[in-house]
Amino acid sequence: MLDEKLSSLKQRHEELTHLLSQPEILQDSSRYRKLTLEHSDLEEIVSTYSQLTNLRLQIRDNKALVSDPSEEKELQELALEELSQQQEEQKFLEGSLQRLLLPKDPNDQRNVILEIRAGTGGDEAALFARDLFRMYGKYAESLGWRIQVLSEHENDLGGFKEITASVEGSEVFANLKFEAGVHRVQRVPRTETQGRIHTSAATVAIMPDVEELEVEINPNDLRIDVFRSSGPGGQSVNTTDSAVRITHLPSGMVVSCQNEKSQLKNKNQALKVLRARLYEAEQEARQQESSAQRKSMVGSGDRSERIRTYNFPQNRITDHRINLTLYKLEEVMLGKLEFLTEPLRQQNQIEQLKNQGVEA
């Protein structure tokens, strides 16, 4: 069954390779882009399947050699030793193919709307929200992503009561989707005079950035208010009513943007965030209907779930979903987020395989 599927995918890969060399495809940029993406998705699967096919032939030849009584004993011993290694490699390649064939999250290739809000802890929570945003910024920079602040609300100490940003690049959602939830910090606040450790929290939301056509918004469902922006930006920002607040009446969602000097740009950015929030709400409703999603330790994306604790005095960071504790907090805060994102992605794959009845 698996070999039939892999053989069919290999055939499709060869067909795509041929199509991508045809002049009529090269002239149609939209179709070319679509076929290139499909070809790229199949590349690793076909390459791994090719390795497995060649390995199986080698295993077959070695088994024949070992069972042939006319062959020299020394040669058979070498073949037997090689056979043991090949069977281990076969097991690894078959496991890799199982993972590569898992259903892909359709949002994995999307850009992201990132929202961070200070939770319990007052000013310290806002300062922690700023630290989290800096951490994501450094991680984005290390991967060559572009991050743009859409709106921000600072406190008097320079922390963020809330901040919203767009993150653009390759596989942004795939890398950040497990960051959604409550992040808790344990440290001595800047404002603490007696050296006591306090616990504060910030909430992170990771929402796929969706196109205008994907989420239909009825203009009659919107109340749009304009006002004079405040905070960072200088006098030139504050002299006109450039800030925009959009209220989506059916859901009660409110989005404000004031970082641009242009009212139109702020309006477009606010609509961008609103579309992402509405899409996320729709996705959450669908996930609640799926028992497989409910069972998942990693993939719920529930922003009310406590997912991680950052203990600064001990340089310790713990992800509660997979019981992973690392004494690398300083490195993680400097953008080395892959110490956490990779184990989370691996655990998610294991759970998907289990849901399909496959042992990882």
C-alpha cells in the first residue's frame, strides 16, 4: 500500500519535472509557481524513496550471498555484517517516509500575525512581553525573515502592554505555530527593591496571515473610528487623525493601528489583523470538532494554555507540553528558539503517527 503511494508520487514528480520545462508553463507565472511548489514538496519524498529502493536491492543481494552455500565463509561474514547495518538504515528511511507522508498543515507556508499581550504582573509583565518580542525578532533575523510592527502600546518603563507585528518569510507559521499560549516568567523585577522573585505572564498569539479573498468581511459589519495617534512616532504622527480603530460588530473584535503616518495604511493593516483573527477563530472552531486535535499535547494553539516557564535566576526554561527543561534560557532569549521549536515539531509528528496507528 505504502509502496503504491510512493510509486505514484514518484511518477507525479517526473511528470512535474517535464511540465516545468515546457514553454507554455514558463510563460504562465501563476501555474509555474503552483507547479514549482508541488514539485518542491515531492522532492524530499522521492529522493528518500529512491534511496530506500536502492537499499532494498542491496539487502536482497546480500541475503542471497549469505544463503548461498557455494560462497566463501569470509565473504558471507562481511555480507552479514553489512546486512545488519543496511537493515537499520532501511528502518530509518521507512520511518522518514512515514513522517514525510504525514498530512501537511495547509498554513505551514503562510506568513504570520504575531500578537503579544502582557498578562498578570503589571509593569513586569509588560517588560517580559518586550523581551519575548525581542526574542522572536532575533529568531526571525536568524532565519532571514522580515518583521514589521503593526501596532504597539507601551507602558512608562518601555514594556509592551501589547504589540502586534507581521512576520514574513519561509515557513513562518510552521516554525512559530507552537508558540501560541501563556508564557510565564520567574525573576526579580527591575522595580523590586528587596530582591524577591516575582511570577508574571504574557500571552502569545500566532495567527496565519490570510489573503483578502480567503476571509470575507462585510463592510456593513464594521465600525471604523479614526483618532489622533499617541506614543512613539513623534509630532508628525500626532498632528492628524491617522490612527484607526476597527470594530467587527458580529464578533466584537476590536483592532487598532497607529504606527503609520497614513490613515489608509493604518486601516489596511488593521483589516489585515482582523482577517487573521477571524480566520484563527474559524480554525479553532474546526479543531474543537476534531478528536485528534483535542488529544494532541502540542498542537492545540490555545492562547489560554500555559505552555512555558522562563526562570531567569536558574537560567532554566521549561516547555510544559513535552516536559522539556533546558538550562539555556540566555541563549533562547537571544533568538536560539530552535532548541524548543524542533523538539515540539518532532513531538507533533510522533502524535500524528500515533493517530494514524503507526509507531514512531
